[in-house]
Amino acid sequence: MPPSQVGKSTETYSVSLVTQGKHKFYILSAPSDVLAQCCTVDTRADNPLEGFQRKLDSKRADEIAHYIDEEFGTIPSSIVLSAQPDAELAYSRARRSITFKKTSKSFLILDGQHRVFGFARASSSLRVPVVIYNGLTRAEECRLFIDINTKQRPVPNELLLDIKRLAETETDEESMLSDVFDLFAEEPDSPLLGFMSSAAKAKGKLSRVTFNSAMGNLQRVFDREFP
């Protein structure tokens, strides 16, 4: 449901209230421009006593903006926020909605600061999935930030490289190296048969990442010597 303006500086959104353990949070979608106006970060550099976020990497934010405007243009993962006193957030059980004041410090970003500011720099406006916690202490905000950044494990580079062909995003060099890797891994007379692992690291086996790094260096030498 689209948001309705309750006042010049007030926003109302339909939400789902979710309970996990002892904490409750709201799930909603919000326009990217509203998030940019309402969210802030508290970095260690700006606030060494209580800040815990890293400084914004402008290049990364610009890359996200370019991705939204010029490439696939969809990032479905949620922005995680903590409501601050300035928001004066109120929940209506009857309407299943929240209302908050739109100020520059209504919400502290716990996860997704580069997405928030990348969306803001994009020409396209989009709706963004959002999770909002309310009533967290600073210690709880810090613990949640740590959990988000340590409990989630990134997808291995080996797997990402292995599925690039399926995603049709390989460069010419990656495509060539992938073909050579597959030949070594699959040909019956290959000296590396049984010693290569395409989608993950494996003890005693050669992964795509290591293979590409070594072969890429050799290719650059040949390109230099035999242009």
C-alpha cells in the first residue's frame, strides 16, 4: 500500500509486525527518496565514543546507483534500521501501520548504508524492502550490527565465478579461462583430471579462482611478449 502523508513531516506505511526471540520489528517497503531523507549513520570517526558504523564509500554508492540505473536494477535485500527518538514512531495495531516524523535523524542504519545512499544517487526512484526495529538501546544496536556482519557468510568466490556463465556476465577473458579450466577438469587424458574443483575450495584440488589467477598472469606475459 502506498504511503499517505499525515502531515508535512509525517509518513505512514502499512507494515507486518514480526517477533523473533525477545525482539519485534516491522517489515515494509518505502520509497528510496524517503529513506535518503530519514536515515543517518553514526560512524566511529564522527562519534568515537558511541559510533559503530564505517564511513561511507562514495565509489561504492555510485556503483550501486549505476547498477540501479544502467544494469539489472534490482536489490531485494532489506535495509535494516533502528528508530531513533526523533522519529516518534507509533504503531497502530488496528490499521497495521506505523507513523513517524520525517527528519534527517529518524532512523539509524544498521545494515545497508551504501544501498540507501546509492539509491539516493540513482536517477530511478524505487521502493525498497525495509526492516525497522524500535526501542533498541545503543548496546543492542551495536550487537545487532555485529551479528548482521558476522553471522551471514558470503557466497564463495569460487561459486560466483563458476555460475557467471549461467548469468551471462563473463568477460571474454573469463570465458576463455573457463573453457581451459573445463578442458583440464574433464578431458580423460588431462594430467589434472580429478584434481580440480570448479565451484568450491577443496583440499588438494585446484579451484577456478586460483587457476584463473595463475593463467591470467601467464596470458598477460604472452600478450606482452607476443602482441
